[in-house]
Amino acid sequence: MRSFKTALRGGLLFGLLAAVSACGTTYNVPEASANHTQVAASMFAEEHNPATAKAGGRLSEAAALRQFLQVVSRVEPVAERFCKQETADRPGFDCDINIVVDQNMPVRNAYQTYTESGRPIVAFTLPMIQDARNPDELAFVMGHEMGHHIGQHMHKKQQQAMAGALVVGALAAYSNVGVDQRVLQDTMAVGAGVGNMAYSQTYELESDVIGTAITKAAGYDPVKGARFFARPEEKTNQDGNLSFWGTHPPDQKRLATVLATVDGINAHGGLTKKTSSQ
């Protein structure tokens, strides 16, 4: 009986790993060189210098919206062409990305979501638009959020959460035949969290890679734009919810990845996708 349970437990764990692995990334995230890392560290330190934070100021709402619309007019068509090109092997994939202003959220944020009909949306709040120091930052954040859609990250996270909940719940049930229902539900919730977080950082980096390609193709500077992610901001808002920097952690690795991606695009003419064996 013990050997059967051990084999079953091993099989379930293998199933979880297989399910999570199937939801991996599409593009290769380039390895940053020592030079990339050094330059990124310097940029990161500069962004954390109080003098840098004081440079520039918040634009008026009207000026910020004018700048935003100018960036949208350049980035949106480039991103949609990129999307169609990169998803040609996915029949019916929707590349009609709608970029909107969320006027209800009073904090700095940008996010990717879907309408009830499934149309992809990239939303910016007014504070986010006003605090962008230049068009390059708006363009990079825009490309990054579009990268989440092109990478199908929301869909993959849902699959991972489901796989994690089912497998961990099954392990708990088979390990303790008389397990309490509430305990089982709590265990499955933990499993969902584990599955959901499995690729979170990798998805952020992949979106940075895709965002770099889109930003560059639209004629903006992705390295200058990526500095927005390095700001020393709080990870939670006053209401305790995660801020933009809570869901998009600022670190030197992100900047180094952008630098490496730019060099890769210049050398190879575009991004590289993973092969089926990777």
C-alpha cells in the first residue's frame, strides 16, 4: 500500500511539473553579459538617486493625454503587426489590441486584461500617464503590457493555478483519507498559488523582451523607457493593494535583459523563439 501511494504521489508531482512546464515561455530570454549587468547596475543606482527622482515633474492632464495619444498612434499599429506576424501559427488569435485610459483607478498603474468577449485591452491610469517622464517610458510600458497578451500569460497562469490546485489537492486527499474538507480547500488554494507563481518572474522578463522589440520597432528607445521599471517605488498602495511596482518588481536583471535584447535584435534582426525541445 505504501509503495502504491508513493508511486501515486510521484506520478501526481510529475503531472504538476509537466502541466506547469507546458505553460512556459515562447521566446528566449537572453542571458545578460557582464557588461550588460554592469551598465544595468549603474542605471539602477542612478534611478535610486534622489536627484533623479526630482528631475522633471508631473505633466498636466491635458499635456499628458496628448503625449499618450501620440505614443499610442505609433506603438499600436506596430504592436498589432508584430502580434500578427508572431502568432501566425495560432489560428484565430486576436491581435486587435485596444489601448484605453482607466479613469476610475486613482493610482499609477498599467495592466493587460480582456473584455467579456475576449478582446485584449491594455489600460493606463491617468496618474501613470502623467508621471511618465518621456514618450519612451510610455512606449516601453505599453509594449510590455502587450507582451503579456502575445505571450498568453494570463491564460497560462490560469492553467498553472488549476494544475497546482488539482495535483496538490489530490496529494492531500490520497495522503489523508479522512482529510477535513476545509483543510483540503486550503491545501488546494496553496497549490493554486504555487502553480500561479511558477513562471511569474519569467513572464515579466518575457514581456520585457517582447516590449523591447515593439518599442524599438515603433522608433522609441527601449533602454530609456525601461528605466521606468527601476524607480524606487512602494510595492503596495495606501489601501494595501499591490502597486504597479508590486506586480512589476524593479530590479537590475530587468534592465540587463532589455540591454541584452537590444543587442540581440541588432545582431539577429529580431527575437528568437524557443524550439519544441527547449
